[in-house]
Amino acid sequence: MGCLVSKTDGSPSGGDKADSGSLAQQGHAENRFPVRNLDSQDRVVGEGELEITETDLVLHAPGAEPIRWPLQFLRRYGFDESMFSFESGRRCPTGEGEVFVFEQVGWTRAGEEYALHVLSGWAAVQTYRNISATVD
């Protein structure tokens, strides 16, 4: 699982992946990405699309209600070459301390950059809030 280290240099991981066209051209909304949900032994336990909005992560799985994790309640997140993971906080609908690992399926470089942009912006806001709280 080891991809819970946040990127700090502002660049997506994964090196020079070939760009196979935009997600919109592949039939996906620009903020929805195909994923496989993995368990702690890296076995696939589900598939779907992970939607990344300015406020939430939303997992859309076939035949199931979407699961929504508000960004403000996530503890940490990270990328590595082919994985995206995050840890849910106590106010998330899935409960505290749950680590979710998703294998990126056909993500383009533009898709990774979008996800990193949204999540980095969220992390910057959280850092500002934490600093402001200690100064007051």
C-alpha cells in the first residue's frame, strides 16, 4: 500500500506516461477517473470511477450508491506510480482511520495533474487553517 506520502514538489508522480487522450475523449468526465479499489494485500475488491471535486472525493461503483468523502475530513492522501490512497477522518461516512487504496486505471498525465491541483489546494487551505488556529 505505501503511497500515503503526499507530494510536496507539485509534480505528479508516474514519470512520462503516454497521454492516451483526455478523459473526456475516453468517455469520462474530466474530474472522474477509472480506478480499482484494493485491499491490504493489493487484491482488487471493486472497480468504479473516483470523482474529484473542489470539496469531495466520490466513489461511483456499479450497482452501489456513491460514497462521498469530504476533503476537509481526510487526514492524508498520496500518489505513487500507479496508486492513489487516502485516510478517512472520524467525520467521514466510512469512519475514522480507514485507508483506501485505488489503482489508477488509464489515468492521463492531465488527469493526475488535475487531481494533484485540487488536493494540493485543499492541503494548502488546511495548513493555513492550522497555522491560523495556533496564532489566534
